[in-house]
Amino acid sequence: MPPRRSHDPGAPAPRGALGRSDPVPPDHLRVREASVSDIGTVSSLYCDLNDGDEPADPATIAAAGRALSELPGAHLFVAETGGDPVSTCVLFVLPNLSRGARPFGLVENVVTRRDRRNRGYAAALLEHVLAFAWGAGCYKVMLLTGRSDPSVHRLYRKVGFLPGAKAGYVAYPPEGPP
């Protein structure tokens, strides 16, 4: 089993963590782990995730944010420029009994503000998240997308996700999908 690598969550992500030499997005992008005090601001980005999503009231968002911050292995990341959040996602580092008991990662809710898309923000965010996951000893990181936009799939391939490496399945409650 390879040695487990440590990662300082307060340290900036290494640029080009996946061996790429893409230019750094403009405006001094900073990627960091969000805190509970960021929840309201970060949650505003989710307005650009799925059209037609029902909004949650501020108290529900605050409670969900606190629960997320207290969940072992849950990491909410935000990319910001000039203090303005432009992209976010959640990484869950989950314990595992196979693969030498190395954890695996699951990335969810990747979103970039509509007016800031296709500028490299999500790529920088995901490279940071993957570097964090590898530092936590994850043997793989998975991501599902419901998007059909080819640019979204190009983004995921660009940062290292392999389409078709596994089959993904989603189950919804009896009343149907949200």
C-alpha cells in the first residue's frame, strides 16, 4: 500500500497539480475550504446549478451548512477572486474497507457562476480538490454529472476524470426526482 500523504488544508493548492500548464485564471483566483460563515454566500452560487431548483429558506441553508461542516470527511471548497465566490463544490472523503482500506472521494455540486463560466475557475477548483483528495490518501475520486453540455464534459476530462471508467446509477425516492 502506498504511504498516505498528508495535506495542509490551509495551504494553497499546488498549481498544475495534475501536471498541466494551463494559465491561472485571471483576477488572482484563490481556492480554499469554506467555513460555516461562508455558507450563505456559497449557497448563492447554487442558484446557477440547476434551473428550476426549489430554493431553501435561510434557516434550512444555515442548518445544512452546519451539518456539512460537522460531518467528518466533508469538505466544501470555494474559488474566489477579489473576495467574490465564483465556483464551488463539495468533496466527501469516505472510509473504505477495500483497496488497502484507503478512502475514496466523491465530488458533488460543482458550479460556477453563469457570468464567470469558461474562464478556468472550475478547472482550478477541481485541480485543488483532487490534490486535496490525493493528499488524504484517496485511491480514486468519483463525480457524476447530469449535464449534457460538451464543455462540461471537456472540463472534467481536462482535470483528469475519465468518462466511462465505471457506470454510474442514480436512484430517486418513490415520488420521483427533485
